Amino acid sequence: QVQLVESGGGLVQPGGSLRLSCVTSQRTFSTYTNGWFRQAPGKEREFVVAISWSGDNTRYLDSVKGRFTISRENTKNTVYLQMNSLKPENTAVYYCAAKGLTWYTGDRYDYWGQGTQVTVSS
């Protein structure tokens, strides 16, 4: 069983930044693809970004390209999501996820965290 714990959410003004962290218990951290999803009130959960085990491959939702950056620090079993130029429509619960493949381009992940709330408002 893989556990994922997100942190770093909060309230930020439009145009501001936040960095989310996801600490995982993946035994072989480096062989998993990790992703971030989000769910806004009244909407379905949607894919945001993913990173391969090596960090060489990434995939982004078009609307966040150039503003969000995913990275990973294998020595700390941690995945990060740097979010810049935040907009009110980015308000959602953000979830970290893991898939037991070195690189995965689908949306069906095996493990999920509990989520962290991000609110963008003035």
C-alpha cells in the first residue's frame, strides 16, 4: 500500500504563488509516475500534471502550462507542484497520485492522497 500526504495549500490572492508538496511512502519511489489532480466545487476531478520516475517526462493540462511546474526529489520521496500566477479558477482541492509505472500518460492512478485545499481569492 502506498500512502501520499499533501501539504502546502492555503489562501492566496490572484497572481500569487503556492508550492504544494506530496510525501509518499512508495518503497521504490523512483519507479512510479506521480501526478497532481484537482477537483473544484461542483465539478469532476481533472488531471493537472504528471512526472515520470526519472523526471525527464512531464505532461501538463494546457491551461496551466507556463504557470505550474512539477518536480520531484527522489532522495526525499517528495513531489512538488509550484503554482505561479494563480487565478480564481484554480481554486480546488489538489490531490497527489501515484501509478506503478515509470511513465504513464493515462488518468487512472492507483494511489491517492487526501488532498489539500487551494483557494485563490482577493
